[in-house]
Amino acid sequence: MINLSSNGTDLTKELKIQLDKFDGGTNLLVSETRLKLNEANQSTNLMLVQDGLWKPRWGTSYYGGDAGGSRIDGFCEYIKTDGTRQLILIANGKAWLKSESIYTEITGATFTAGVNCQLLQINDYLYITNRVDPIGRYNGTVLSTYVTLSTPTWAGTPITLGAGLSAGSYNLYYQITALNDIGETVGNDAETVAVNIPRDEWVDADEYVTLTWNTVSGASRYQIYFSDEEGYECLIASTTGLTYDDDSIAVVNTNIEVPDTNTTGGPLLGTLWLSDNRLFGTYDPNARSRVYFSGTAQFLGIFSDYYGGGYIDLEKGGRHSPKAGIHFHDGKGVGRSTVFCSTPDGRGSVWQISIGDITVGEDTFAVPSAYKLVGSVGTDSPFSLVNVENDVFFFNKKGVFVLGNEPQYWGVLRTNELSVRIRPFIQTINWDDIDDVSAYYYDSKVFFSVSTTSTGNNVIFYYDRERKCWICYWSTGVTRFGEFTDSSNISHFLGGMSTDGYLVEFSEAFQGDLGVKFSTNYTSPRIPVNKDWTKYAKIKRAYIRLGEPQGEINFSVRGTEKTSDLAVLGSETLSTSFSETGLGWDQLGSVQLGATLGTPTSFAQGINVRFLKINKRLRDIQFIITTNELNSMYSLYGLQAKGFPLDTKGPSSEQLS
């Protein structure tokens, strides 16, 4: 027989609701009443530690001084030939070198301010691209940009005939381009001559055509293109001189036509990546379907076909526009240059490029081929691509996706959405700034910084690979993430500010953001007190178990009572005592102890258990922990509610008439 008290309480049973693991992260997809016990309805400015415990996130502090007073458009670590490291920033249209706590300008080139920059080091050069300005190159000392050559012009008498030829009805068309160590110009206006013998029938030594053109300042050599039909000229020869005798021996390479863009200043690349010992680049505003590739070895970084480079158009004239790329594999472990495209609807696609070669006469030319991954999804955010172990994470209008192998299917690549549980948050992002989304892999976490306002990236969320869950969100944002290892071999996790020229460092050693407090909020699921959700329970007490609490921590409990909707049932602030020590922390009058200011050491209690008296009849219960002070810190070890089940009916207001 059940022993009931006069108010319907089952005195033989104790009800206990307990949460002691929170490794489900944040789940915004379902109602708070549908969450699992290890998931959070809200987790503002928190992170998971140990085996799944909530804790206030890392703070931030300035790393170095102000670089030009404008937003950071890009930064990276550059390693010099002697092994020393430099921290290079692009801000306010200039390049800067960090030295101690200040930045000094690197002269020699400028960049359009406010435009995202890609920085990539290879072959002792740091390449800087931003799809607006010519490619910049820095060698540890000198910063320069690619210089565009002028298109060649014909000499006063551009074409003369050998003695074996005369005027006739067979038209010959020629164009000349100029080369430097970067690329090739477009062709000059086609010069034509009509001869009496078709070119492929020339056999005598005096059957030839002599071409003559003017010098181009900065050119290292010239390329000659020919066709017997205007507009279809293809490569026949290359020379360092200003004349060329076409005696028909040179074979027409139909794979190489006259360039339609001048690449001697380098293409206007927005993104750059290294794959198979070649530089690849795309996001050219003048050729939206094009992917460029450079030569190899000593020609790395040179995009002219003469030096083993070239380009390929992906679905030219189609809907897919390449935005960025990364070195990945084809599903079978073979490395491939992998290109991510966007479409207006946000779906996009993924392509993979391989580079073969073809030999014509004594010349060998690179021949690219590309194929689209079936069913793939691309990106709208070129700086969100991040290589994570054996996968590639990236962002688009639909959410965060991952490219990798399809389980159980050998050699098959797939793209899957990973952000389902935070999809409502994804939908709040400002799509006007989707090009600025930045991602980085650090400490087994994949960080994303996005904009939810009109002032640039202002929040951060991340995927915890150890616990396979999302943490959403942190109330701070950066233009770009990165790392720098200082002269003491200490690595720093950094971010560029969206509103000024400062870098910030993320670390658990810092309190607040740049010394300013931020608020935290953990909100649990709304937990029914009985598997039968029509039942009630008498909840006596609600407990909280904290590890090493510091500062002020607010603990609140909400619940749905029999006679009222969801309401706060109790709330108290835990004020924990701790001390700070460290000589040199402040001055004593006019005397400072120590040569440095130092950082205080905080001593807090170990495990702290507190409870609230509730004494309410509830159908469900919810826990909330918040902080709003600079020095507040804790690890949430557990939450608990205790009481007794009730054998009572619901209120009459629930009855349908």
C-alpha cells in the first residue's frame, strides 16, 4: 500500500533529478522541453572542460600595439630563412611587422583597406592577395607587388615575306604577347598577311614570314601566336628577341590560345592555397569561374603557362563561382586541389582539379582537368575553410558543413551539415557579411566568427571535436584567427579586431574581454519531474555543485507550478571568498615591489555545494547559472533537485470544455 500524506505526497519514495554531465553542448533546434539532460538551452560565454563541465570561457587581452587604427584585414606568422619568426599584419591598407609591443610599417606596397587578405608562405615568400590589388610578396625584408607589363606593339613594318613567298589568297594571322617572371600579357592586335602558299606546305628555306615588334619594358621574353583564321590564334613559339621567322617548322599548340587577361601583374586573386607543389588561386572579380595554378619548383608562384602555370574555368558561364580551395584528397588518399564554389541559393559545389601535361615539340605544357563531386555543397565564405584532421570544415548560408569520406564506401567523398543543432542561430547571421566569416582549428575546437549585426564579426561559436557538440556563443568577434609562436616558443591563439588595428589573444589566464567583464548564462532543459508528464511532484530543494568557484555566481530555479505558468521559484547569489597575491601587482605609495606588474594568483575553494529551498508543487524544473562580474569563475559539476512524487490531478483549467 502506498503511504500518502494528506496532500497526496508519496512518503515512501524520494524523487531525485540530477545533472552531472553536460557534454551535449548547446541545442537550439528543439524546444527546451525536448532537450536531453546533457544539453543546454543557453550557453552564453561558456565552454566545456574536463569530461563535459561548463565553465566561463577564455578571456582576451591585447597582443601588441595598434597597427594603423583600422580593422585587421589579415595576419600570419612568417618564418625567415634563418628560422626566426615574424608576425605580419595587414591593416589600414598597409603591412605591419610586430616588434615587441609595437608595430612598424613595412613599406614597398599598399593594399585597399577594409578588404580581407589571404596570407600564405611558400618558397621563402609571403604572398598577400585580396582580389582588389596586385599580389604582394614579402621575403622577410622587402615587400613588393607584381608589376603589370604593357601589351606589345608592332614595329613600323610588322611583317615581311621571305623570297619564296608572295602575295596571295591564304591569310595568316599573328599576335604577340610579353612575359615576365610572373605571367603573360594579352595579345596585341592581330597582324595579317595573305600569301600564295598555305603555311603547312612551306618546304623551301626561303619560304618564311618575318615578324617584328617593339620592346616592352620589364619583359623577359615574347610569345608568338598564329592561326589561319582570325580570332583562333594559338601558340607556335617563344623568343627573347624582337623578331621571329616563322618557317612553318614550329607546331601549332592548339591547347594554348592567346590569353584574355594580363597576368604579368598576377591575377587578381582573393584566395590562395598550396597543392601538389603548386600555388592555386581563385575569387578573381574579372573571371568568376576561373581557378589559376602556378608552375612548380623554381616557378612556384608564377602563373604563366610558359612557366608551367595556367588556369581552368569551372562551368564557365554557369551558376557556380569558385571562392576558395584547399589541399585535400580524392577519397582514395590521392592529393587533389579541392575548390569550393558558391551559388546564389547558398548551396554551391565542390570540385577537384588534377594537372597533367602534354608535350608539343620540345615544350611541355600543363593541362588541367576538373570534376565536380556529386551532391556536394560549397561555401559562400572563403575564409571559413579549415582542415581538421581528415576532414574539411566550412561555412555557407545553410550552416556548417564537413567534407570527408563517406563511411562504408571506399573512395567516396561527401559533404554533410554538422550544425543542425544550432541551425536557429545560423539563421540569425547577417548574410551581407558572409564573405567575412572566419574559421580556425585550435585545441581540438573548430572556431567560427560571424556577424549578427552590421558592424562586422561580433560573435564566436565553436564545434568541440572531443565531445562532438556545439558551443554557442561567445559575445566577441574577430576578423581572422591565427597563431603565433614567440621567441620563447610559447604559442599564442590570436584574433584580429573588427573595429581597430589591434590583435587580441585568447587565454584562460585573462579575465573579461580586454579587462571588461562579460556575462555568462547556462540554462538547462526544462525537465519533467515524472516520466508521465501530466504528473506533479513536491520539490523541496535544488542543489548546485561547483568546482573552485570565484566571485559572484547567481543560481536560479524555474518551474511550472500547478496554479501558474513557468516562473522563478528561487534565486540566490553565491559570493565566494578568495584572495589574490603577487608582489609587484601594484605600487605601495611611491614604492613598487618588483620590476614588473605581474598577474595575481587566485586561491578558491575546491568543491562547493549549495542549495535553494523550493517547496513547490511542480510539473517541470529548470536550472539557470549566470555571472556578471570580472572575477567570476567556476566549473559546473552538477545540479540536483529533490522531493517527492505527488498523486494529484492536474488543475481544472486543463480540462477542455
